Amino acid sequence: MNLAIILLSIFAAFGTYLLAQQNRFDGIRASASLTIIAYCVMVYITPHADLYSVAFFGGTFIGMSAPKRFGIFTITIAALLFSLLFEYLVPLLNGYGGALGISAFLAVCLCHIGILLGAPRSKKPH
């Protein structure tokens, strides 16, 4: 398990979630802006910029789907699930795109199903 992928996906999810609540941003603009900035930074600090920027981008998917459904605790769990699924699906699927999309979808879907089944849920900030 790569700690950098876990931290990047959590940071991306929270960054997108918080930025999407600002006046001139929605989920898509927040995701795109943060991903571009993250990639520009990662190109200079790591030789694995492609992998880490894709993991960051996937984390923003969690933040984009969160404002209406999830609170802080659920975003954290979804980002952790995403990083775990992404780590294990990248070798199985051809390219990053498939692993990115299915990992984000499954993470959000599992958290939402957990909420429907009565799992603990964080309060959404108002």
C-alpha cells in the first residue's frame, strides 16, 4: 500500500469538497483546477508524476460527489477505499482510466450503501 496515494486521494477529496463550496466554483471546476495545480507541482518533485496525478484526480472524484451526500467522516472513508481499490485495480486493468473510474465509483457506491444500511454518518457542515 502506497502511503503517498492514500494521502493524495484524501487531500484531493477534501480540497475538491471545500473548494466546490466557494462562490465561483462547482465540483468540476474545483476538480480540474486542483488537478492541474497538483500535476504542475508533482512534475518537479517526483519521477512518478503520472501515477500520483492520476491518483489525485481520482480523489477529486470523491470530493465532487460528496457535497450533497457525504460529511467529513464519509469523505475520508471513501478516499481510503478509493486509494485501496485504485492500488489493486491498476495492475489488473489496461491503463489508468479504467482503474480510476471504477475505483472512484465503487468507493462512493460502497459508502452510500453503507449509509443506507445504517453505518455511522458524519454531520454535513452547513
